[in-house]
Amino acid sequence: MPDEEETLPAEQYFVERPKSRSEPRTLRFLYRGELLSFVADQGVFASRGLDPGTSLLIEHLGVGRDDRVLDLGCGWGAVGVAAAKSARAGAVVMTEVNRRAARLAERNLERNGVRNAEVRVGEFYQPVASERFDLIALNPPYRLGRPHVLRLLAEAAEHLTPEGRLVLVGKGSLGIRFYQEWLEEHWDGTVEVVGRGSGYRVISARRGSGVGATRSRRSA
């Protein structure tokens, strides 16, 4: 089956109110021995099932028990729910511009018994204003174009704690190597590949921690 991110026009899932007919379906996947259950729908990214990029992102997030996590563009909530399960003494904020997706994410938090996460509606970092996080998880809306993705990367540091991390996923056909190189050139901290699979790679960009911090580390 083709990746949904390659077949679904960006405007179908990156609009406030999608016009496609609602056709909800139940999806499940195993996370750290627990079977998680979700409701997805048309007009939302990955409505047919967990896409391989997001699955790889979840696998390599490295969420700490006390972390405060931002799931930026949460869709129906797969990353946010998984992060909340790992950050049991922390908290997760899930943001989404698509109101249908946001409603699904809220429903899926309840469906999986998650109490340490919340969903906020808004574009880019607007819903979190001046808040800071230990981890920002991002599967960017690549089909919207480089200016949008670069804005998400450029503004990430403003919303991270001094040693916080931005973790994003992408594949070669969507330009992930370009964004990796952009981070290596512009990011004040370390940049490395922490996961690969199915043509995707997961990039971790950690903020600098003062004197002695390495600016970047190229990974092939």
C-alpha cells in the first residue's frame, strides 16, 4: 500500500475543517507490551493505519518518565498517546490545526486511559506560546513545502528546555536529508540520526548545553 503522505493532498489534513465525508475506523498497535486502540477518520493524516514514518518516530522518541513532551501536529494521536504512556510522571501537550483530528485525539486519550496529556487546537506553535518542553516530536507536513517545514524547525529551539530535543522523521523523497543538513548548519547543539527503516530516518536535534557543547554531528 502506498504511503498516505504521498497520496493524500496536504490540504486534506492540514485544514481547520476538512470537507471529506466522515468514515471512522478503529486502529490498533502494540506499544511496549500494551495494545493501544484508536479511532481514525477520513480527512486526517494516516486515516487508514499507522504509517511507517510515524511508527519509526514512536520507536525512537526516547521519552523519559518525567519529560514534558510536545506532539506537534498530533493527528489522531498515535505519538501523543505513546509518549504519555512513557512519560508517566510527566505531561504531553498535543497540538493540531485540523479540528476533526483534534477531536479524534481527545477521544483516543480517553480510549487509552491517558490522563497526563491534553489536546490544543491551533497552527504551528501558536497553542503553546512561550511554553518549553523536554522533547518536541514532529512528523512535518512535508507536502506544504519547505518554507513551512523550515519554520517549524527554526522555531523549535524557542520551545525547548536548555537541553531539550527536537525529534523528527522523514524519508528521502520528502527531503529529509536536506532538513538534516539544514539543522546541522543552523542548530545550536547536536544533530544525529537515531533511527532508520523503510526508507525513513529519525533525526534528533538536541539543544546545546553551554561551554563544550558540540554544534553538530553529521550522520550519513
